[in-house]
Amino acid sequence: MFDLNTLWFILIAVLWIGFFFLEGFDFGVGMLLPFIGKKDEERRVVINTIGPHWDGNEVWLLTAGGATFAAFPHWYATLFSGFYLAFFLLLLGLIVRGVAFEFRSKNYSPKWRAFWDWAIFGGSFIPALLLGVAFANLAKGLPIDANMMFTGNLFTLLNPYGLLGGLTSVAVFLLHGAIFLSLKANGEIKTRAEGWAKKLWLPAVILAVLLAAATFFYTDLLSYRGAAFAAFPALSLIALLLAGWFVQRKQAGRAFVMTALHIVLALVTFFVITFPRVMISSTNAAYSLDIWNASSSPYTLKVMTIVAAIFVPLVLAYQAYTYWVFRKRVTTDKSMLTY
């Protein structure tokens, strides 16, 4: 039965998918910054490729969290209390990253700028890793008791499947970012980005294949959904393989579409595994949170739906407009660089 609970599960899924797709290349570019930019001007170019977008992309994360809090408060409470330390580290990484973008140009000292460049690297790597760990654990299941309380700790999340999910998200985001850079930069930076994309593709494929295989052992995708739903991870791998095909032929636009499609399908796989559950209990299946026992009142969901119907299209239109305005490549011409 399709109801408002199902609608908001889908909307939250869309928000997370949008965040991973958009912030994925942001994180990738941030992690590649110290390696692709050899000189200060080149690193400025790398930063400027995502400069108009990175803060807007993070709004998808805030909106996903806010929508979860409003539509499914029990999901929000269990998730954020159970992942408290992990999310604190994630938030710390995002804060450091945002500060670094603003502070690196406040001083001309090479040491000062190098410090903040590595801060951008760390502030991109930590969230990319932790988000992969978090979503892998949510798909696998977590120790949750009858009172909807998470009974594990940080080390509970650092299991082989969770760590594999984190490493895979880092590798895929690096590839996604390298391809984005090859689209947005020119000259030597474009050439280096293409070279990094070729190097990063195989590790990303290997980790993605391992994660897909592990998903059939660590989650209940087959038993809960059936073999037909294995098509989602299979299609995500095909998209990643096609990304490599286009990278080798220097067709960056098509390669970017394929890495984006891989990310989208990987997240779709996650939400297919969980629905209608929102947090799977490994303690007892009866203790799992779902879209009904974790939700707000019907009236709250109704009001949220009306507000979302009005404002979400406006926000999407505005963000699409910003990408259109800043669609041109970024050059190393000093007169065009913004500090």
C-alpha cells in the first residue's frame, strides 16, 4: 500500500542519493587536491571547480537529516544516538573542510596554504569513509533492542563489511572526482585528472565487486527480496565498468554519467534491502524499525508533504541554475582565478 510513510521513505532516499551523487565528486576533488595541483595556481583551479557548488551540495545532507527527524523521529533518534561518535567525526571533517576552503587564501605563506590543502584532503576523506561504513552497517543490520536502542559501540561499526563499504565509497568518490576534474579543468590539470581516473578505475571496480559479493552474504537481500533484486547491484557494476571504458577513450562526459549511475544504483540497492524497514535489528527481526513504527503522526506527514511540494521544486531549480551558470571550464589564467 502506497501511503505518506512510503512517500517520505522514498523522498529521504532521493535526498541521500542526491547527496552521494553531488557531494561524491566534491569529496573526490578534495581528496585529489594535493596530488593533482602541483603549484598554488593549479590547486586554486582545482578548488574553483567545486567552489560554487560544495556548500550547496552539503544542503542535501542537512535536508536528509531534517526530513528524517521530522518524518521518522524514532529512526532519527536511534540512528544519531547509535552513530553518535561516527557522526561527530563526520561533522568534524565537514567543518574542517569548509573552514579550509575559506582560510587557505587568507595568507600567502606556502606552508599555510599547504596545511589547509591537506585539511581539505582530510575533511573530504573522513566523511567519504564514514558514510560508506555507516550505510554498509545499516544494510547489514545493527544490534537494536526492543526499546529501539542501539546496544553496540563505535567498534561494532568497524566490522569487515562496514570497512569494505567505507573503502569502496572512498575509491568510487576518488574516481568520480577525477572524472569531474577532467570535465571542469583544462591544460595540464585536465591531463593529470585523466591520468588519475585511469589509475583509480581498477581499484574502484575491485572494491565494488568485493562489496557487491559481500552484500549477498552479509545482508538479507536474496532471502528478503528475492533473486530478481540482485539486478540492482549487477547494474551498478556494469555502469562502473562502462565508466572505465569511456575513461580509456577520454570521453569524460559519458564516464561521469556512468560513475553517477553507479552511485545511484548502489544507493538504490541499499534502500531496496531495507524497505519498509529503516533500521534492521540484528538482535531480533521483530525489533527492527520500519516506516510505520518509527514515523511521525499522519497530520505531520501531511503538512510536510504540502510544504515539500511547494519548496522542493524551487530549491532544485535554483541549484540546477547554479550549475548552468558555472558550467564553463576553469583555467589557470590568474585574471580568472578568485582568491
